[in-house]
Amino acid sequence: MTQVVIPDKLFFTISETSKLTGIMPYVLRYWESEFNVLKPDKTTGGQRRYRKKDIELLLKIKELLYVQGYTIAGAKRHLKKEKKVVEEVAVANVIGLKNELREMLKIIEHKEK
């Protein structure tokens, strides 16, 4: 799949998002109803405002469905599993950082004596 360059903007309209991703607006709206992780902000008038992270997620979903051949249910499971792995790595990193900080604190306390 070709690499998409996402402009440096805060928000994108549904038409801009459609052009960037190559996904029709009606498909974007449908995917919002199917993938609970996909929740673009909405203006008071109800217009969708996609962020860069939303576009990256849309491109990931597109890859799973159109290139890798996942079903919608399979893509949901894949994204959920991927999220769980990322969370586990983040927790491990925080635990490691916490242990390093404790060691530093011991060194500092030892030097103060």
C-alpha cells in the first residue's frame, strides 16, 4: 500500500479525509458505526472533524480489510489484540521506569548520609 502523507493540520473534514485515505465518505461513516475506536470529533453543527490519529487508524483499517483480507469482525479483533499488546508494553515501560527511579532515589539517599 502506498504511503500517505498527512498534512500538518489539527482537523480534517470528511471530504478531506476521504481524499487522503481513498475511502468514500459513506464508508467512513459506516466504519464509525462498526469500529468503536473510531470516533472523530463533531462540531456543534454535527460535521465530523478527523484528527491525524483518526486518519492513521482509518488507513490501518483499510489495510486490514482491503489488502490483508480481514472481515470487519476479524479487523476488530486484530485492532483489539494490537491495542492490548501496546498497553502491555506501556505498562512494562512504566514499571521499568519506576524501578529505575527507585534505584536513583536509593543512590541519592545514600550520598546524603
